[in-house]
Amino acid sequence: MKGLARLVALAFLGALVTPTPSWARKVEDWPYSRLLERADLVVVGAAPRSAPCAAEWPERLFDAARFAGVETRFEVRAVLKGEAPRDLRVIHFAYRRGAEPYEDGSGLLSFVTRARGPHPGGDGGAATDRAGGERRALKVTERPAEYLLFLARRADGAYQAISGQLDPSSSVRSLTTAAASK
């Protein structure tokens, strides 16, 4: 039994020191202070629509053929820095249909471009609530998802994430409404 324990221990130690192939990439740190300092425009906005666009993948890392340009339009709700255009266009990228995503790949963006569903307190319709077995009508409104965007102006007048197209998710925060306490 002593020999078996020694053999297991040696196998375990051998596994610890044996190199294994792996790949990782460095992702830049973008704290709020850096985002705010570098951004041309900082806004809170909702995205009513996204559509494919002709933008080409600008990064050397990763195969450009796997990515397709996307243009998302934003309704600006608040401007925290800079001067927002009337028609805010943000260019970003998505994997092409059928493209194999990279393991540890780019931090791509996607936006909810329709309302998230009914929320109490509005007047956009009616929903029902079964509190304590009693059924009562609730006023509801559809509020689209909102985002905090740290953006850089492009030469074509559109904007992109200040952190670049490789990891644009570092420059965008999804905002949620805090739940009301009872």
C-alpha cells in the first residue's frame, strides 16, 4: 500500500510540472476614470434598432472573415460628456452567421433593441398580478433597455466604443432599474 501511495504522489507531482498547451490573451483594464477621460462622448441611451453595415473588422487579431459590421442607433436619454448628435450611430461587430466563435475571443457587443416587457407604474397597457390570491390590474409600460456608453468619434461621423473593436464591451454598461422595496 505504501508503494501505491508513493506512485500516486509521483504521478500527481508529474502532472503539476508537465506543461500543457493553453492560450490566453491580455485584456486591457478600463476603469471608469480612464473611460471618462478618454471618451469623446459619454451618454445614457436606448437602442431602438440594429442593422448590418459595411464596416470591416479593423483588428489584426482574429480572422476578419468571421466578423460582420453592425450599426446600432441610439436614442440619447442623458449626455454626461461631450455633445451628442441627433442621430447617434454606434458601429460594432458580431460573428457572421455560421462563424465559429473564438475561445477567449473578442468581447463583442449586442444590444436589446426592443422593450424588455411590462413594468409596473406606467400607463402603456394592463397586466395582472396575483398577490395574496387576489387578481388586480396593474398599469404597465414598456421601457427599453438602457446603456451607459463611453464612445469615440469615428472619421465617418459614427461612434465606436472607446476601448476599441477588439473588446468594446469594456466601454458599455447595461443599466437596470432598482427594484422598489415594500
